[in-house]
Amino acid sequence: DGSDLTYALNVDKAGHFMGGLEAADIFSSSMRWAGMNEKQSVWYGAIFGTTLQLAIETKDAYAPYWGFSKWDLALGLAGAFWPVAQYYNSSLKAINFKFSYYTHSDIYWQIEEQKGRETNKYLWQDDYPNQTYWVTFNVSDITNTSFLPDWLNVAIGFGLDDNQYLNQKNTKTGGNNEWYIAVDYDIPKMLKKWDSPIAKTVKHWLNYLHFPAPTIRISPKIEFYPLFI
């Protein structure tokens, strides 16, 4: 009770949003490849993404350490339906979501060991202190101006620092959310000349990754990074 919104300070919720979004995109892209039109494919993708998130929450409901989370499901559903929203409102295509992961800290593994659990450093999906989720804005598309290259975006990042610890109930608590402002790159627009069918597919999926870029952390304390991932 109460731990769902505190154990990862909602960085896990951003992960569920990205999970729903990418699952929907994978399925809808497959449907378009098979000949389905765009409208049908984004709706089928949304249904698939939602179903997958529901399956995950059903699994968590019976897991020994977790539980069903209505917030996880709601954010996963929102991610799954984001392509639908972009289809019906083209201005939303200037807003996208990305992910980055880099081992800045070992705190996740230290806490898992304190709990007496076996750890595997290749299983990064729950290592929230080293994950950052980004919402990106294409300034040129939003402002209808050309003073910036069309591939240059501004991104807002959301993460978790390494100040968490176990309380008396052996539950993860504490820590601070981290917020960033960064430069970001629109990969398909940056690599316009690489335009074969395979190239378009590769660029599309690479665009889910936030690559190292100049970044300012604005919370919990200000710090500048020449290149942050």
C-alpha cells in the first residue's frame, strides 16, 4: 500500500508509457507492412499495446513482490493510444518520446542485494536510477520557423537519482526525481539522404533513443553536462 507511487518515484510509469507506445508501434508497423491502411493499423496497434500492458499488470497482480497498478495500466494505455492521437491531430507529430540508459550508479543493485535477492546486471529494465525518459519537441514544426535545423529538437528529461534506501519495512523509499532540458536529434530528418526502405525502418526505431547531447539538469540541483545520456 502506498509504495506504487514511491518505489521508483513514477519513473516506472514513464516506462509503462514507452512500453505501450512501442508495442503499439511494432504491431501497427507490422500491419502496414502486411497491407493494412494507416488508420486501421494505428487502432489495431493501440488495442495490441493496451492488451500487452493489461497482461503485464495481470502478471504483476500475482507476483510475489508486486501487485496490480491502475496507474501502470493507465500510462501504458496512454502510450498505446499516442499514435492514434497523432494520426487525428497532425500537430502532435512534433512531440515524441524517447529513452536513454547509462550506468551512472549501482544503487539499484546494492538495494536488491540488501533485500537478499539475486541480481543480474544484464536485467536493466527495473534499474530506474539509470534510466531517463524524454519528451521531445521539434521547434521548427511547432513555431513554423526555420531559424533552427529541422532535425534539432528540445527535450525534457525525467529520471531518478541514487539517494533511495530501504526503510524498516524493507521497502524502497527516498530519492529525488531528476529533471533535464537537453538538445535532441530527429534521426529521420538528420539522415534524409539515407532513404532506402531499410534505412527508413532503421531510422524510425533509432528515433526512440535519446543520444548523448548537451544537457542541463534543473532539479534537484543545477548541473551542466556537455554530453549526457
